[in-house]
Amino acid sequence: MNNDLVKLSQAADYAARQHAAHKRKGIRGEPYINHLIEVATLLAEATDGNDLVLVQGGYLHDTVEDTDTTPADLVRLFGKDVADLVAEVTDDKSLPQKDRKRLQVEHAPHLSPRGKLLKIADKTSNLRGIVSSPPKDWSRERLLEYIDWAEEVVRACRGANARLEAAFDKAHAEAIEHYKS
């Protein structure tokens, strides 16, 4: 039996169940799990499938932030390495959004190599999402501000993985083209 495949499937299953009632903010109202699958896939591709903890983190990265999952739950279910990675990229939801965004930029250069990869994959997926299905209530100005902010976060993570950075750069260029024209 391939134990890594079992662990990966368990992370995907857990993420899907925890986010079952969540939808993306976009006009298409996609299930939130689509974002998590995309992030995990970007990470698997960028590492040639050689980092189980990172791909599990891709599936689970929003569980503590957006569900009733606790860091202790992640330690118990997926181990300390996965829980630590998720903790590293989890925003403090008790803070105002403006502060959370500022802190992401400030903390990005200090993330672990895995944390940087996860941030880049997350921002790549988010930029793809705002092009294919923008949030209904976001103005063009807000969309452009998000695009600029995502680039600022990723700039602080550069040097982590050329393939993943190229995927981000492509998503960023498409988002700029889509909303600046």
C-alpha cells in the first residue's frame, strides 16, 4: 500500500468536508474545494510530486482560518509538519482585513521554503479565480488593488521555485491584461 497516497487522500477528504458549505466569492459560486485542489495541484507539479507535506498543506491551508479546525486537530490528524505549515500561512481573522493583508506582505520574506511555495500557489489560484469568476461586489479598482497586493506578497517569496513563479507570473499578466484594458 502507498501510505503517501493514503495520507494525501485523507487531507483532500478532510478539506472537502470542512469546506463543504463554502463557495468561492466569484460570480460562478464554485465550491471552495476547487481552490484547494488547484493550490495542491500547483504544489505537486512544482515539486514533481516529491513533497507530501507541502501538497497536504495545499489542501488544508485554509482550514484553521475558515473552519472550526484547530491547530491541534491538524497535528492529531496529519502531523506536526503539516500543522506547522498551515499555521505559518494562516491569517489572524481577529484583525481587520487591511492589517491581515499588510502582515502577509511583512511576513512573506520570513516564511519557510514550503510556506513561500504555498503562498505563491495560493495567490496564483486566486488571480486565476478573479479573472475567470470575479467577486460580484468587487469594483475594477478593488480587483486591481488585489492583483497588485498579490504581486507584492509573491515578490517577497521569489527564488522559491521557478516553475511556480512562472505560473504566478502568467496568472498575474492575464489578470493585469483583463482588468487594465
